[in-house]
Amino acid sequence: MFYDARARVLPWREEPSPYRVFVSEVMLQQTRIEAALPYFERFVAALPDLRALSLVPEDRLLKLWEGLGYYNRARNLKKAAAIALERYGSLPGSYEEIKTLPGMGEYSAGAVASIAFGERVPAIDGNVLRVFARLLCDESEPSSPLFKARVREILEEAIPPSRAGDFNQALMELGATVCIPSAPRCKDCPVPDFCAARRAGREKELPQKKKKPSRRLEEKTVALCMFEDKIAARKREKGSVLAGMWEFLTLEGALSKEELRRELKSRGMQPGEISPLGPKEHIFTHIQWKMEGYLVRLSSSALPEGMRLFSKEALEREVSIPSAFLKYYKKI
Ligand code: SF4
């Protein structure tokens, strides 16, 4: 069987406890397997079970998630752990129950229910949709509700009563390693005879490409303000992108050195030398930040309300700085 012979060795496959599968599926919602691996090991070592996850302080949780992005996943994971413990005493074992937990959509609930509990339920991610667009030689936009419903119907019939989780993972694995986006490796495929796109010579044309959403461009100035060997940071406001995460002083617009100096003074700060750190970009789902960075040496410790001075060790140990800002932090 394709999956037995070719599945990648992954820590949550080696030891597929419900908790480990649950954490891994949330981590993989917006992160590639290779990128998630080191985070997964660190996360489950620090928070080895649902109770530890449900009780972890938010700053510690976000610190463990630092670098993975999409931090609401971590917050939902913690909420889901608390709700599962309160309602069921452990992770619930059915798709319908798992789907009621925060952050658990159809795909994640299907993956956890089938992999951890063996329930015969599909787990349809982008990889699976791509494989089916080709197997069926279907020109529909793969994420359209109609196409998803068609794939779901087929899978509900096809999933074997035993090894439901392996069947779902085999499909995901096929999409991730063989039936890959632009150049499918049909020679390595276990099901070429069932593939209508292959027979029609259309495997590279399908699935239809979705138009990328346009992103709003925002210009920012990021000031890494240091007093002696300490660096100033604050929590981002509620309602903003990256709300609740820590940031260096971030101002609207691309400011020149002199404009920045004026802004800092208007906030009660006393800037000394200001050195440019250059432009950087960061891309969120719907927004693109174009940033100008500066290193600011302060001649007093006066800071605006909400900002705190951290030693570098304390900053790295205690708070989580989103990767948009780490790009500058790494430069100092
Ligand atoms: Fe994908 Fe090629 Fe296999 Fe068809 S034959 S499912 S296009 S890898």
C-alpha cells in the first residue's frame, strides 16, 4: 500500500495519541510540515497534555508559538483544550463533537476524528482537492462548495471501515509528495489508471488556478528604541492585526529620520542617535506591510504609556515577537 511504503516519518504518526494529533493538525493548518516539526516537538515537550495546555498563561503560549504565525490558532488550541476538559474530561472522540471546539473546521475535525479515533469521516484539505480535481478531470474551482461536496460524497463511500486515518493521510501524502501543484510526478503515482486528467494529458492544467486576493498595502515605521542595553517593547492594541502580541514602536507611514525624531519627542521620548535598519516587507493574508526600520538610542528611559524596557535575554525568554518585527530584531 502506498501509505505503508511511502508515508513520511513524523512524530505525531510515530506516537498518534489524540492530544498529539490534535496539536499537530492545528499547527499544520497554515504551516508546512517541515516548518512545523521543530515547533511541534518543543510545544508538546513544554505542554504534554490537555490540562497543561488549558492552564498555560497566554504569554508563554504565544512564546511557544513564536515564529509559526497565525497566533489565533494557539489561542483557539488553548480554548479548545479547556472546553474539551470541562465538557468531556478529555478530547472528544467523534467528528461532530470535535467540530464544536474553537479552531476546529471540517478538515481539522475530520483529520483528528479519523487519525486519532479511527472514525470513517473525510479530511479534505487543499492537497486532497487537487488530487480529486485531477482524478476526476474536473474544471471546477477546487475550493468551491459544490466541488468540495462532490469530493466529500465520494470519500464517504470510499473510506475503508478499518484504517480510516491512514486512508485520509495517504490521500494527503499523495497530494503533498506526488500529485504536487505544478508538475505532478505521475510516474510515481499509485493510481495513474484511475486518473482522468492523466489520460487526457491535462494533469498540469488542473486544477484551475484561483485568483489571488489583492492585499492592502500599508507603510510602517518600526523603531527599535534602546536605552543603554535594554530595548523598548509593548503589546499591540486589541482590534489591530497581531493584537496582543509584542511589538517595537511601530508608527504609521514611512518616516524619515527627522520625522521619526519629531514623533518620538511628541511621545515624551528623548532620541539620541538614529540609525537606519533598511526596508523590509511582511505579508499577512490580506495586508502587506512595507516597513522602514530604525535603531534609536535613547538618552533617557522615558517611554510612552504601555512600553517597557527589556534586557535582550528577558525579551527572548518572556515575550513573543511576531516575525514581522523579528526581521529587525535579528539585525541588532
Ligand atoms: Fe496526480 Fe498524476 Fe496521479 Fe493523476 S496520475 S493523480 S495527476 S500524480
